[in-house]
Amino acid sequence: NTDFKNARFIGTDLESARLMRSDFSGAVFEGSSLEMARLNHAWFVGTRFVANDFQETKFVATNLKNAQFAGNFTLYTIFTQSYMDGCQGCEPDWR
């Protein structure tokens, strides 16, 4: 478990990162690469995602309550069993 609450990730390269069970609540991701990252069981409550690369990223069983998604690349991204109440920009087919 890692605490990244309210952190700012601007242009950060987290490609293939293994950040399961981390807490990113209130964080900001802008222009970052999380391609193929594994974020299973992580918390993203109120997190803002703008213009990121999420190709093949695994958001399995994550908490995306009140998160905001805008302009992200989500080809082959997986959101299986994620909690998305209040998520802005989350697509209905992500559930």
C-alpha cells in the first residue's frame, strides 16, 4: 500500500507500473503515461485524469468515486468491478 493522496502527476511515466492497493485520492494526472499499469484495488476518490495514456491499463476493482476523466486514451483499458458512482467522464460500457 502506498499513499499518493493529493499528489500531482504531470507528464509522469508510470508505464507498466505495479501500484496495486495504492491510494491516489484527490490526485491529479495530466499528460501522464500509465500504459499497461496494474492499479488493482487502488483508490482514486476525487482524482482528476486529463489527457493520459491508459492503453491496456488495469483498473480492476478500483474506487473511482467522484473521479473526473477527460481526453484520455483508453484503448483496451479494463475497469472490471470498479466502483464508479459520481465519476464524470466514465463511459457506461466501462462497468
